[in-house]
Amino acid sequence: MPISISDARSAIRARALAEGFDAVGFCHAEAVPQAGARLRRFLALGRHGDMGWLAAKADRRESPRALWPEARSVVMVGLNYAPASDPMRRLRLRERGAISVYAQGSDYHDLVKRRLKRLGRWIGESLACELKVFVDTAPVPEKPLAAAAGIGWQGKHTNLVSRQFGSWLFLGAIYLARELPADAPEADHCGSCRNCLDVCPTAAFPAPYQLDARRCISYLTIEHAGTIPRGLRRAIGNRIYGCDDCLVVCPWNKFAQPTGHEPLRPRAEFDLPRLADLAELDDGGFRKLFAGTAIRRIGRDRLLRNVAIALGNSGEARAALPLRRLLADPAPGVRAMAVWALGQLLPRSEWEALRRRILPGENDEGVREEWLA
């Protein structure tokens, strides 16, 4: 049934909530003129690391109309994924792997996109207008748009913070080729708080509201395909996929309620997986275990690289057994991190004896560098 422009915002908001979204806001397509300059500075400083896709589509990420010239308004939605327990507790269990809260359930891309497409179809039919639906993977300035739409504000850790949902919102965007009234943007409520900046294990924030992804554990364990810099490995601890520290310590989380979306709740096998078990995974086992999750996209070799580092940080002598097996892993990156990890666990004399036995037959330069470091 068609709706009038005057009724559109309230009708869309009601429909979005009925589809299961927890937050809804509206802004104009030109509401974030500062986003482009911030992105260009981030790229110019090289803080995106090897995320080349950010630089490749930077011009289209500056504003909705840069991506789609017909855009006039934006509907931003949020989906609550707040955990029911303290994610920091996992960091104390050094023989277990810590997985970021967002990745412990089903892949949020699928859930958000299904709901967003249904909402988009309804909006398109009701307003008789063209629209585009986006979830995370497109060059969309989601966090600035969500702030402009009143859903939250970008905190000092650069992530979105909501007074109602704290740090725990997945975002989706619908670009409309129709002008709709905008919501008031959300003010910054960080005040003098520095919790998110001070808790970062790798000092990834050069200043408030600035991130150097090259030092961020989420970037290093997920986006970065190469060897993790030696000086940052100890700080990774037992984190094998992402990091939640800067999100967890935000005081606004006291208002967040655990997610009511069943697919986003943690799967039992991902809450506290044993590092030694994960070290046994071959490619088939990895695909089976992580089917339907965000973790699957990084592949088995990158995950086991992270597992090897976590085993090295465990401080447990028995972790040397799975690491010795990883010395023969087909993936050079896994072998290299197994070498480093064994160096953290074995007595120096034992490690040196192992090097003398293995080094002469090692032709991979990256692995050889770890033996000689």
C-alpha cells in the first residue's frame, strides 16, 4: 500500500522494527561531508595497512552520492549483538582461543542482508522509488551515516557507540532516490573518558578518534594476510580472531541488553575453543567447523597462524606438542609462527637443538627468518 512522504519516516521505522532491527535512523545523502577528508588522511598516513580495497574505492566511500548519484536520503538500521557475559574473561584462559563476539554466531552479513532486502522491497513498493541496499561489504561510510542518522556517535575508538545499545550494533544502509526528513544527529557523549584508548594491548590509537589499523589486533588477525610483526605477537595473547577490548570497556555498555537474535548468540564450540584442537584442523575440518560464520572467510591457514601465536603466548609447556606438529604444516605462514611460538615455550637449549635439526632442510625464506631471529 503506497505511503505519503509525510508518513514515510514513521512507517519505515515501524516496518524496520517489525523486521527485527533494533535501531532505525534517517539522514540526507550529503549529511557526512567530513567523511571523505578523514578517509583520505587515514589512507595518506598508510594506516589502512594492506587493506587495498579501502584505497581502491575511496572516492566512492566518501558519500552516498559518490557511490550512487541518485541517492537523496539514507535509512540506517542497527541490529543488537550484545553478549550475555563479559568477553574479557576469555583472555585469562590462555589454552583457549578468544574469538570476537561478532563472529561467535552465524555470519551477520546473511542475517542483516535478508532483513534489509525485505525492508527495501517494502519501501520500494510503498514509496515507488529506486533504492540500494548495503551491508558492510560495499564502499559505504556506515558509521558516519549512523551518527548523522541519530543512531549513535563515533567514539574515541572510531567505532559507533549507542546510548541504548553501547558498542554492540551491526549496521545496514538503504540509499533512497527520494528526499525524506532527517533525524537529528547524535551528540558525542564520550566526555573525558579514555577507557577504549588505554585498554588497547597494541596502542593502536595514535590519538582520540584516530586508529592505526596496522597495530589493531582485529586487523592483524583477520585482514592481514602476512606474518604478524614480531613486536606485536605477545600483545595478541590468546586472541585468534578479532579483539573486543576497546568495545567492552565502554561505560555506555551498562545500558546494553544481550541480543535477542538467536543466530547471533554464540555457538557453544566458539565460546572457548581449545587451541590444541584448532591446531589439528585441516582445510576440510576448518570448512566444516566454521561453515556459515564470518570466520570462514579468512581461511584455514590464516586462522592457524593465529592459533600458533596464541599457543606460544599460553605459557604452557604442553602447548609445544601441537606446535611441533605445525612445524611440518603445508602453509609457510603457519610454520613460521610455530617456530616463533616454540621459541617462547622451550628452554633455549632445546629450541637451539631443534633448529639445528630442521634449519638445513628449510628453503622457505619466511620460516628461515624465524629460525634465525
